[in-house]
Amino acid sequence: MEGTEKQVKWAEDIINAAQATIEANIKRNEGDDPMNANERKIWEWVKGEYDKAMQMVGGDAKLIIDNRKSLDADAMIRLAGRVRCGYIKI
């Protein structure tokens, strides 16, 4: 990752928290319950979108920090909620 030591640490914290939120929600929705399957599908989609976004920003810590409101854990929760409410179709 490119940036100052402080930027890199901050960017890594943003990424790690978002990834932990995504993985926790995927894991929480394992099982055969149809409701779990739908939630798992949503969170797997969120993970795919997050991975695409991270590829676009590359290893630029400043860019991650500047766009943290779109890349942090809260943003992932909001994105899943928008899918759940039907604002985004997957």
C-alpha cells in the first residue's frame, strides 16, 4: 500500500473493519433456512462489490481514506440494507 505510515495504518483499519463486517454477516447466515440463504446472497454480493471497489482504488491509502464513507463497515451495512429494501437489485 502506498502512502505515509499513518495513512497506510488508517487505510488498513478501514479495510479490515469492512472485511470483518462482511465476513461476519456471511458466516452468520450459513445454514439451510431460506431467510439465511437470502441474507447470505446479499452479503456475498456486497463482498463482490467491495472487492471490485478495492481493485479500483488499488493500493492508494489516501484514496481509501478520502473515500472511507463509501468503503467502511457502515457503508457495507448500508449497501446490504439498500439491497434488502429493494433499492438495488442483484
